Amino acid sequence: MNDGVNGVALGVFIFFFLAVTVLGFLAARWRRADNEHSLDEWGLGGRSFGTWVTWFLLGGDLYTAYTFVAVPAAVYAAGAAGFFAVPYTILVYPLIFTFLPRLWSVSHKHGYVTTSDFVRGRFGSKSLSLAVAVTGILATMPYIALQLVGIQAVLDVMGVGGSAGSNWFVKDLPLLIAFAVLAAYTYSSGLRAPALIAFVKDGLIYLVITVAIIYIPIKLGGFDDIFSAAGAKFKAAGAGGLVPAPAGQWTYATLALGSALALFMYPHSITATLSSKSRNVIRRNTTILPLYSLMLGLLALLGFMAIAAGVKVTNGQLAIPQLFENMFPDWFAGVAFAAIGIGALVPAAIMSIAAANLFTRNIYKDFINPDATPAQETKVSKLVSLLVKVGALAFVLTMDKTVAINFQLLGGIWILQTFPSLVGGLFTRWFHRWALLAGWAVGMIYGTLAAYGVASPTQDHFGGSSKEIPGIGEIGYIGLTAFVLNVVVTVVLTFALKALKAPEGVDETSPADYTADAGDPGVAVELPPATAGAAH
């Protein structure tokens, strides 16, 4: 690691950071609505985004700074096992093609802003809706923290922030400034800010990866030398070379499948989806989003390049930023660092908005102030989005970074337990609301306790997300095991509750709602009764 501050790289980083800051505030004027005091406008961008805006927004949302840092870092540390992110992003797009258009249609028809809105309307259960909302908020918080970890890693390599200096305020001042700017333009512009900035973020990431995949191998002697160096490292470490050992194949497969099922359960993924203007926009995006999977595969190769380049770091998250500083000219290293930094701002903004919408619609409105007006909802969401970011910042500044990573892994286990309520509810009303709630509770409890019992060389608890699968004896992803238990409990209890004729909630949706489009006659966003009454 170079001594001192890399002034050229820092200057380029600051230039791009200031540019996106200006865009963030200008976004408030982009497609400005007549009535800005509603969650449809602030939290969903007026549900007006077309194919390309949605594509960049979803890409900026799903492929984060942490992805940029952590995926190649996993390859750097563990070899080909780190590539699990590539098959799971390939699996996820055919999966979401089947259910996201249905979710968009019913949400557009009934004015749903969150997945919990849909669950409440479909099953007539505020308790189940609350469970989904709380799970979404809990899973999102550490995810936001990891975006700040990504920014901190870049600042550390450039010589500012991180471990520099002895005074905590001076040390963390750059991160505090980045946080303040993010909070300000998110509060002002809502979802329009990350939607506009996503164009810059994704453009920079594609540029950096294209240059890296050509320029760095040339400097290192070609891919033959890169793979040879990586293979030699893993053989020397007793890892068996580049290919995972047979004992790790169940872990690899279950982690990929479980992650694919979980990805679009996250609130920020759904927020970006519901911001589009038609169901066909969603369908088109599921066919072109795999371009990001190609980018992700190339990105993962940077982990092998870091090995071949002789990058030595005590924190694996610094491997790729350090590779960029070592291999690129200072000015282009600044461009690469800006891509990672901006890659943190876009998803952090969307995540904070999504968490705020969940709190406002499914906790504040459902349980605290049922008569809240659209303006009150928007105000509460803005304030909560700030609190969420403050919480994530406090998490990063006061706790070990590995804790944030562990909680994010736990968040993936948790969010997967909302799959039966959301995706199951989009296709059938057969599941009983109490059975879904019981299945969710079993999955959450098992997943949390199982993850708590996983140790690693550096910690006694929450040391990973894989454990022996009961009854099979293979090591697999805890989240998928918990999901299977969730489904089994839900199905068994549904049979029992229906036999006992337990009361079912009122379904406010109809079959036609799930295929409706924005241009269909009679289809318009319907406000919930309390909101509609308050609007007059």
C-alpha cells in the first residue's frame, strides 16, 4: 500500500463525487410532478420510469459498491467458489420474469408502495404485513452499512479516512461528508436522485471493468500467467487449486439458488421495480439485465488478477482497490475509485428510501396513524430515510467491519423467509395467513440460531452462512434450509387450519388485477380508503 495521499486519484474522485452530487439535487426538478407530496412521487419516482431508466436503476440497485469490492475479494481469498454470484444472477432473471410483472400490475392497480402493502391486501393480515416489513427493514440496514464500508475501503487506499490519523473525527471526516451529501439529496429528490445518478455510476463501472480486463492482463503477461499464479497460491494453501473441492459443491449450489430466490425479496429491488411505468418495462428488463451478469463474471476475475499482481492486504475488501492503485495510472485509478464510491451512493439511497417506505406504510400508517395524509406519509418517509442512514453510519463507525458483513449474510437468510408470502401470494390464495406467519417465524428462528452457531477462524458466532443440512449431511446454505422448513410448516398448517375452518382474511384483489397494465381501460392507481378520504 502506498504511503501518503494519492493526490491525483483523490482529485479525480472528488470531481466525479461533486458531479453526481449536483445531479442528485437537480434530480428534484427531473420529471417534477404537480403534487410532490406523496410516496408515489418521492418514493417511487411517480411510477414513471421507462425501460432504460429502470435498467440503469435496477443495475445501480443490485450491483453495488460492495459487489464491486466483495465478489472479486471472495475470489481472491477462496478461488472459484467466489464465482457463486455469477450463476445466481443468471438464475434470478428467468425467475423474476414469472412474478415481477404480476406484482407490478396488482401494485399499480391498488396503489401498493411496498411488498407489505400487497401482503396485507392479499391476505387481509396486518400481522403478516408487519412481519414482512420488519424483516425487510432488518435485512436492509446492514446492506446500507456495507455500502459505506465500500466507500471507506476506497478512501483508505487513497490515503484518506480509514486508518489515517489518530483523531477519530479527522479519520472519518471524508465518510461523514459523503454521508451528509447522500442524505441531503435523497431527502430532497427521493428516488429520482439515484435514478439519475445510476447512469453515471453504471457507465463508470462498465468503463473501468472493460479497461481492467484488457489493460491489467497485458501488464501481468496474459491470462495464462494469471490463472497459473492463482492456481499455485490455492494449491500451496491446501485448497486444491482453482476448482472447489467436491465437498464444497453443495455449498456452492445451495448458496447460488438461495441467493437467487432472495435477491428480489429485498425492499430496494421491489422499490426500483415498482417505479417503472408499465409491466412491459419489467418484462423487457428481465431480458436485458443479464448483461450485468456478464459484467459480474469479468469483475470476479479481478480477484485472480490481484493474486497474480502480488497484492497483499490484511483486509480482503481492500484487494481490488489496491490492485487498481498498483496497476493503473493515478488518474485512472481515481476513475476506478469514483466508480466504486458512486456505486455505493446509488444503492444506499434506494435502500434507505425502501426501508423508509416500509416503516411509513406498514408500521406508521397501519399501527400509529391510520388517517395519515399523503403529505404526512411523505414527510415521515423522508425523516425515516435519514434515520436509517444515520443508523448505518453509526454501525460502520462503531463496530468491526466483519460484523456488518455477518449481519448482511444474516439479512439474506431473513429476507428469503418472505418468499412464500410474496411470491406464493402472487399466484395463489390457498395459503392461510396464520400458516404463512408461522412458517415465517420458524424460518427466521432456525436461520438465526443456525447462523449463530457457525464459527470461523476469527469469531465464535455468525462466522458464515453455511452449515450441515439436517437429514442430508451435506454443508449447504442456511437460508435455503430455513426456507424449506418455512414452506413445509406453511403447507402443513394450511391444511390443518382449513380443516378447522379457521377464519381467513379478506382478499381485496381480483384475478384481473395481476395482468392489468397502465394503458388498460379503467386501470389507475387506487388509493387505500384512508388515504383517499384524506385527499379530499
